[in-house]
Amino acid sequence: MKAIKLLFGILIAGTLFTSCIIEEDFYDDGVQPVSLETLITDSDLWYVDYHRTTGTGDVPFVSKAFTLSFINGRIYANNNLVDIGATGNGYGIQIGNYNTYNEILQINHVLDGLYDFDVIQISKDEIKLKDRYSNVTYYLEGYQKNSFDYDQIFYENIEYFLQEYVGWEKTFASATGTLNEFDNENYLAFTPENIMTFYSSEDDFGTNIDLVNWDYVGGYEIFDVTGYENLKILTLDYDTGDNEEFELIVLNDGKIELYHVSSDTTYEFEGKEFLQYLKQNGKSKETVSIEGRKRTKVQRKTKNREKHLK
């Protein structure tokens, strides 16, 4: 995985320049103010750091996107993590058109219609989009495609990655480790309707994911781990009162590894039936509704843990 470097600007104050707002009279790194069109097109990708969003309003197509790109009057979005970096040559799918005029960024979304934004430049590689008609401001970080860490974004938005498949099927269990109840569970599902709900099943391997009988239900939580960007802790709290804890690693955009802490057993799960959030007038068989997909601000707790050695 490439190392991600989130560039947080600190060089701010407020002055208005042609076609954008710059929050500083000058930059220590020599960056000069530019037109709004140049500003938004100089970066190949704008990562939407939704966890920093402020305000009570909502712009649906922004809150559902992981990245936005502005290219020759067209706006593109990566609404999925699966296949990010490949879909649309890394830009995602076209979701509408945009125009820059009178210091305003106007976006005409294919379904949501017209939106006007003030664009506030925080630093060379960071901007804020402030919706002019509702109380919401989004923070976007700019990257070139060849320096954007498409892999690390999975960990930053891990809850949403787990939801991009109808379910996950166990495909591997290590020979080491003690027997435990989770050995019998072959399927997991994390639903987009409720970010904190999971289901599990003891159905036989090879069962069609749409026909799985979900034996258990409960709540789950994901924790950051001090000192590790590529490791999370997943806890499953069953309605029966049982709970399980795992170290969670993303192996690729269709497979995860779960290390069961109490039994010292390693499992691998593969995603089944990818949910592609295209929202292209609902005409594609691969397209599903993204109502309820809107991201919420995730405030993860942190655990101190030394990663287990394989």
C-alpha cells in the first residue's frame, strides 16, 4: 500500500481573490492565489474528509462521495471504495457538470439538481465547500492520482467498506488457535441501514448470499489502534450477550482478515455481491439505491495494542 499523506493546511486568514476565497494574505511556501477554475482543476482528486464536516445541512452527492474531480466542466465522484482507483481511470463516474463564475462554484448534479458553493482555500492542497443555501461546509484535500493512497482510504472509511457487499463469506481459518464458537460462523453482514448493526450465520459454505439465514444479530464497533494506520479492532456484541474481538486488516478490496484475539485464530472473509453505488437514474442492474448511504461523522475510540505476529 502506498503511504498516505493527508496534507492539513495551517496557513490561514481571509482575503478575496478572483474566483475563490483565500484564507491568507500570503503563503510561507510561496503559493500564489489563482482563479477558482485553476484551483479546483489543479488537483486530480479531492478527498472528501466527511469526519470534519460542519453544519446541519446536507448536499447528498457530496456526503455520499469519497472523492470528487473537476475536469473540463464535468464533475466525477468515487461513491464506492471497492474498485476505487480503477473505476473511471481513478476518477469514478460522472455525476454532473460544473461551472465557475463570479467567485461561485455551481454544480448541476444529474439527479439532485443545481447547487452553488463558496470555495474557501485553506492551503495549497485543501479547500472548503460551503453550500450557499444550507448550513453545511465540507473539507476537501487535493491529490494527484499518482500520489493518492487508494488503499489507506479503506481504513479511514472502514465502516462503509464493510457495507459495500451484501455479505462476507469465510474462506480461510488457520490451523492454529483454540476451538471457539466463532469457528461455526461462516457469514457476516454489515448493513448500510444502520452503521452499528451486524448479522452472522452458520450456513454452509457456498450458500448463495441472498439465501443465507442470518442466525445472529448484534452491534459492532471499530476502534483505531495507536501507532498503526493499517490495523483496526472490530468488536461484535451479540444480542445473546456474547462478544468477540478481532484485529481487522484489509487484504484487498474484496477480502479482509480477522484475527480472533481470545483464540489466536486467523480467518479470512471474501465479499459477496458487490453493491455498486452508481445512482445513474436507477437503470443499471448493478446499481442500487443509495438512500441511507449518506455518511455520518464517525468518532472512533482508540485502543493500545501490539499487532499479533503471524
